[in-house]
Amino acid sequence: MNQGSLLIVDDNLGIRSLLKALFSSKGYVVSTATTGIEALSLAKTQSPDLIISDIKMPGINGLELRERLLGYNPNTRIILISAYADQKEINELIHNGNIDFVMTKPFDLEKLGIVVDNLLSEEQLQ
């Protein structure tokens, strides 16, 4: 089983529940947050290894969340998911090193699982 902690941030209950079930079954410790503000609070106290966050959320969006997280733990890995991301924006985010991976909705659960496993395996090797 995997060891590692994830924080899933999405204002959609169905997505939060689905991802929590998927990654809990893979052995990860999973927390969830409905808003960016809630995610910041959890990230301060729990220091998750990886955060999966929606980009478009009320209040603090996924991009602003990432910027604020850099102040708490610049080594936290982050995957953004969005139905609205364009390829140019995605490439820029990844190139600048602010985001580890971006997936567009609807996303492939198997692919997301592989990406998470790979990112956390890299983290453990360092």
C-alpha cells in the first residue's frame, strides 16, 4: 500500500467523494476541502504531500491557492483540475514550475491515479 497524504479541494461534492474513495483505496491518507480558504487551513496543520485542486472555485481559486501555499510549504506537489483550462495556460503553469500537472474535466481516473503515484514516488526518492 502507498504511504502519503493528499488534500482534495473541489466545490463539487461528487468529485471530492470520488477522489477520496479512489485514493483511500490505494492506501493514501486523504483529506478534503470545499473551498480554497478551508484548504489553506488544512494545509497549514496537515502539510499534505500532494494537493489536487479544482481551478474554478468561489473565493480563492486553485491558482491563488497554489500561490498562497508556496508561503507555507513550497515543496507541496499540486495537480490542478478544471473544465476551463486552455492548453496555453496549462503549458505556462507547468513551465514556470508552479504546478506539477493539470488535468481537464472530465478526467481519466486511471491516469490521475498514475500521475499521483508517480509524483509521490518522486517525492519519496528525493
